[in-house]
Amino acid sequence: MNTTDQTLIELSNVTLARAGGSPALANLSWTVRDGETWAITGPTASGKTTLAEALLGRHRVVGGTIIWPMVARFAARYPSDVIHLVSFKENSRLFSYAGSYYQQRFEFADVEHPLTLREFLRSGLAADDETIESLARQFGIEQQLSLSLMKLSNGQTRRARIVRGLLLKPRLLILDDPFMGIDAAGRDELTALLGNLVAAGQRLMLITKAEAVPAWVTHCLELPGTAEPAPVIAPQEKPHHSASPAVPVLELSHVTVRHGGKAILSDLSWTVREGDRWALVGPNGAGKTTLLALACGDHPQAFSNDVRLFGRRRGSGETIWDVKRKIGLVSPEFHLYFNEPLTGFEAAATGYHDALLYREPSVPEAERVRELFETFGVTALAARPFRQLSTGQQRLVLLIRSLVKRPRLLILDEPFQGLDTATAGRIRNWLDANLVDDQTLIFVTHNREEIPRCVDQTIRLEGGRRVA
């Protein structure tokens, strides 16, 4: 039998509805055959993740048909028995952060969240330790097997999910944006690893940006964006701030952070002043996340180091909420902490109170939230359940959350993950036009093309040390 021409999945004029009934894809015809390796591309909110979820039977087909010849071929009952989706927005029972608070990921005792990486990989599976360790070694996370899931970096979390997906031994593995949050060297390494899997016979499908499609992909499905014109992001009226000397917002003096005898940061000094616009760059594992935890007041070792936020040394009497009140934050894993049934508007409005529980905003606060949804052209997301939004849509809502209170210090950690190039460009233009003069920005990225024009200073970390 010539299996290279055997149909695995076939869609005929398919129209999908997301949970809640909102439309997704319309009139899509597509056939996936054995021997083909597909990439799905398209702009933010084009339905890429929804399509992948539909291949597992998760969405209602309101028009056309989907058939899965591979289900009968492999003697399975359901599509999800033979297809597995590794999704960054997934918040399953194993990967839920419900009941945890953000600062816990920087505490070195795992009393509240004991599930280790090894336990996560093993849970519910028949995989033996040798197989787990072999795959973990291939994907560069063997040294993290004894760590709590909460302590993993963004890139390590992504690799862990891929490894678990492989341990499930699916006939088709779908990876939703596997290169997101990984530096250039890591992307090359992961591309090679995945290419080796394909060469060894693993059926693989990717959701990724068009410019990130690997050479071993044989076919590409590009989904169209919405027909709505992109919003014109113009400068908004800036609130008046008194002219005063540029006082330090963040001061680190010879800071060293250790974990298990290993130095995560070594003798690091850095001063960020009011109105500064910094880029924080460096490879995965350089210490950027730990540095940001110090900058946000989240890291417990801030108390044993000379760390000053807004002119006060940590541990001098201020609470974490005194610090948070002045900071707006976006980070790659922040969406995992939203477990309450909030709408997009409600999730964004939690930014006023620096907690993840919704409190009714004042009239001016609500107007500010609605204004930002309109400015970024995502008004329709305000009423939709946050957890039903695509990864890119969640990122946009959380970006709005970081901006609502016009924070003195705005920390954007990989803010364009999950966003298409055009959307990222519009947000970058907004930042250039609308940050007030004494508002401080720390912008973290692996891609220098993403850095806003207003950024004029750079700090680079390598191996926990400042090298520039």
C-alpha cells in the first residue's frame, strides 16, 4: 500500500463555531495525507488554534463535514485518541496554577505546588523512567526533572509539554507555536530536534508564523485574517506630570541570587531612572526572568540583596502591594493564573488592583479599559470569556491590563508572543507615541526587531552576568 497518498483527515467546506457560538472559520476545505508535514499560518485571531482544536473534535461544525479516516485506520474511537495538541494556552488539571500566586514560582520550597516535572511527564502514562529521561535529555530539560512545574522557565515549560506529548505516542502531534519564547540558538536546536522526529516517522503539524516555518515542512495552510481594517493607533492625550529630576525607579547594587548552590545572577548592578526606556536581552537561561522578579518585588532574595524600588530598599516596611501599585506587567505565563470565569473586559480591569480577582471599576476606570480595547481594535473581545480567547487574543487583553492604570514602571516581557507581525507593529507604534515622559519601560525580547523606537538603552545578560 502506498501510505504516502493515504488520507488522514479531510475537511469539506467546513464552518466552525467557537465555544459560546462565536464564528471561527468559514468554508474551509483541506486534506491532510500521510507523508505530509503541515504548518498552519495566519494573522492573530485567524482561527489557527481553533482549527487545530477542531481536528481533535473540540468545536461544533456548523457547516460542511470533517472526516477522520485515521481514526478507523488505527482502530480508535475518537480523533483525540490518535491526535494530540500541545497548546501554550492549555491550562489542564496537571498544568493549572489555580490556587497559586505569582510570587510562588520564585520561592525555593515547593510546599504549595509539589508536582515536579518528572511527575508531570509520568502522570497517567505507562512511560518508564528510562524513556522519560531519554526524551528529557534530548529536549534539554533533564536537569529540571526534580523541579516544581512552577519553577520552569517559559522555554522549559514549552519543551516539557512537547516531551509529554511525545510520551502519549499520538499518531499525529500538533504543536501550537513551539518556537515562541525561545532564543535564536534554542529555535535552531528545537527545529533540528523536531526535524529528526519527522525523519524518524513521527507525524507532526505546526502552528507558527510564516517566517518561522522550518525547511522540513512539506505543506503550508495559510488562514486569512478578518476583513475588518486594522485600527489606526494615534497618540492619545497624555496626563500631565510635574517636571522633576529623573529619580531612580529601580536600583540593584552587586546583586547575587543563588538556587541550590548555583548562581542565577552574579554581582549584578543596574540603575533604571524615571523616564528611562530599556531593552533587556540575552539568551534563555541568562537570568532575565530572575532579574524581572527582583524588579517587580516578587523574588524573596530581594530582601537579602541591595534592591531598591521607587527609592525604598526591599524589606524596609513596604508591602508587595505598595510596590505592585506602581507597576504594569505582561509576562509569557501570566495567563495561566487566570482561572476565574472572567470576560476580556474583566480580566483587563484586574490591572487596577494588581490581583486576579475582578472588582467593579469606577466609571473613569471602566472608560479607560474600553478606550484601550477600542484603540487596539479588539472591542469584540471585551465581552467574550477570557479563557476561550486564542493565545494571541489573550496576550492583547493582558497587554491592555498592564496599561490601564498608566503605571510608573511598565515591564513588557516578550509582549508580542502569539501576535502576528502587523499587530505587533501597531502596538509598538502605540508605545512610541503614548508613553508619558516620566513613564519607565523595560522591554524584554529575543527579537531585536520588536524593540520600540523609543527604547534607547540596552542591558544584556549572559550566564547571570551583565555583559552590556
